[in-house]
Amino acid sequence: MKASAIFLAIPLLAACVEAPASPAVPAEATCSAESLQHLVGQPENAFDPTGLDEPVRVVHPDEAVTMDYNPGRLNVEIGADGMIAAIRCG
């Protein structure tokens, strides 16, 4: 009798479990990366963040960074050769 009660309770308990939330979709990029693509391949000092009205993060090789996504933040990635490897939002 107890075993059948347990088997009857399982579907009821499963109905109480909340469905996992769908992963957040990043918002559309809103930083100035598009207009700075001409700097890719240039030396790091070719990038001048003065006058930019957005958060800027310059990332060097093997440097730890947070994994949070901020569509308004400009990320400038520097390669091992000291050249700008990528410029993107996030």
C-alpha cells in the first residue's frame, strides 16, 4: 500500500517543479566597436579612450577578466605581439 502511494505521489511532485528559466539573450551591442575596427592590427597605443562616453576594458594576453556581458562596454583585446587583436562590445 505504501509503495503504491509513493508511485502516485511522484507525478504530483513533478508537477510542482518549476521549469528552468530560458537563458538570457544578450541585448544588441550598443558600444562604438563598429567605428573603431580600423584600429585592429595597430599597436596598442593607437587606441585612445579619451572622449569615449562608455566603459572601456583593455584586455592583455593571459589577463583575468569577468565573464559578465555588458552591451555598452567596449572591449579592446591586445595580442601577445602588442597589437590590437579585436575590438568588440561586451
